[in-house]
Amino acid sequence: MDTPLTTQLLKRFAPLESLKWKNLDALCRKTQVAIADQGEVLLKQGDSDQRLIYLVSGKLILTNPDGTIEIIESDSVKARRPISESLPRKYTVTAGSAVEYISLDADLLDVMLTWDQAGTYEVNDLRSLDNDTGQNHWMTALLQTRAFRKIPAANIQAIFMRLEQMDYQAGDPIIKQGEEGDFFYIITAGTCAVTRETPLNSDGIRLAVLAVGETFGEEALITENKRNATVSMLTSGKVMRLSKANFQALLKEPTIEKVEYSEAQITIANGGKWLDVRLPSEFEASHQPGAINIPLYFIRLKLSSLDPDAQYVVYCDTGRRSSAAAFILIEKGYNACVLQDGTKSVDA
């Protein structure tokens, strides 16, 4: 058993098949096909770890708390979805044979889905930097940074719309040690050197080399302190920058009402409507009774099909995509709230 991990393999699974190839390629670089022997436990009933398990080959045994079992074969329809994805997990999952499987970070995948569906709405001016033929996929690289993953989903579009492109030549300084912090930077082409002056070395000690997709400048904006290092271009290149005011404002959660599942049920009972903004493949696997399915990337196009007088409870798996969708709806005058934390812990 030695199946290589490729983008084509990832496209077998839902909702991975919807990702742009650059994000699929990024996932390929961050993970691999793992092997488990017969009898090995992959997931335990009651666990809440943020992992998604996809079965590549072999068979898995799902054991219910009451002792009943279900067998999933790798070529079955159920194997297209993550195995026992609801949290806390309902089943213990054991290898029923030697198996190959993929384990993904559920939170990273959700960020990628949100970016794919929400982050490209109105950024045509940035696409020339993110072309399919180049290697500078800075948006994909940025997406995987911990700092970016903390930014509220509803602010993703605003951030990319407010970025300003700057071109630099090799040797040009971008920020200087001791200056006031004024911008947050993202490298989109080329490489940068980070240096720090010391009393014994006025030329600066090189601390790091930064590449495409890496960021700098946020520390001075957050702490209100002066720059503690100089960042200069090692090669000719480009950066995107976001002003201090925009950086600080967009790190904050926008005002979107979030409701617990029990509150959402009351809203629905009083005439409200479920709005599922996940992908069709996710919707088909499970959804709230009577829910309308409009994937996040179609929200703007389908606004006219929504009832302006209705109260919508918007949901996805985690609350990230639904927050982005609700923000759009509210901006357009619709009544919308978000299901807190999505449906991961809700029986659909």
C-alpha cells in the first residue's frame, strides 16, 4: 500500500473537490497518506479533536455505543465524506483491514473553503498576482498563517479590498528599526531580509529571510511600540500593505448576532428560515429540516431570491462561512443571524 497524495486524490472527497487547485496543492504539501493496520483505532467515540479522516483504501468499522457496527468501504458513497465528522464523535472508528487514510486539520480546511468562496468576490485587481501559471501563490500561503486564521471571516473581503500594492527593488528598505508602525505587510513576490541593529553591529544582524506569503509589521501595530527590526528586499519584488487603522479595525469581530441552537429553533418555529451556506455536497449529506441551500459564493447572485421580510438563521459547519454570508446579507438590508459555532455539535 503506497498511494501518493495528489490533487486528483483529494478531489475524490467532499468538500475538498470544490477547492481551487492552489489550495489543494497546499494541502498536498502539508499532509500525506497514512497507513493503519487492521484493528488500529483511528477515532474514539466522544472525542472532539479537530481532525477530518478520509478513507483512501481498505475498510473501516464504526462502532456505536450500543455495540452495533457499520462498515465503510473505500469505494462507497459514504467514504466521500469525512468519517464520523460530528463532534463529539458518535462512533469509535477502527481499521477493519489494512487501510490508507488522510487526516486533515478541520479548521484549516474551513478557512480554505471560506477563502475560496468569500475572499474572491471583489478582488479582480489582485488576481494578476495570483495567476495559475506562476509560483507566487501568496494568497494561499497567507491563508495558512496563524495570524490570518484569527481574522473574523466576515472581514476577509474588506481586508483584500483595502490592500495596497507596493513595488520594491533589491536593497530597498520597507520598514526601518525605530520607526513608528504604520502598515502591516504581506510579501507577494520576491524575498526580504529581517535585520536588527545592535550597539556592537550598526549594520544589523540578519534574523530571518521572508518569502512569498509571509507577513511582517503587525507587532508594532498591536503593541503600539516602535519597529524593532528593519526589513529590506533581498530581490526585486512586491508587497501588499494594510494601513494601521484598517489592520486594527478589521481584526475585530463585526457586529453580527449569534444564536445558540435552542434560540435558532425558536426563531424557525416563529416563521424564520434556515439558510445553509455550505456546498451542495455538504448540504446533501445532512442539513436542517426545510433549509435553503445557497453556497456562500452564490450569496450575492441569489439575493433577489431571498425574502426581505424573513428572519434567516445562517449556518455552516463552524460558523466561519455563515458569518461571512450574514455580513453580506445584513449589509444589503436582510434580517440575518448566525448559528453559534455551526452545526458540528448539532444533529442535523
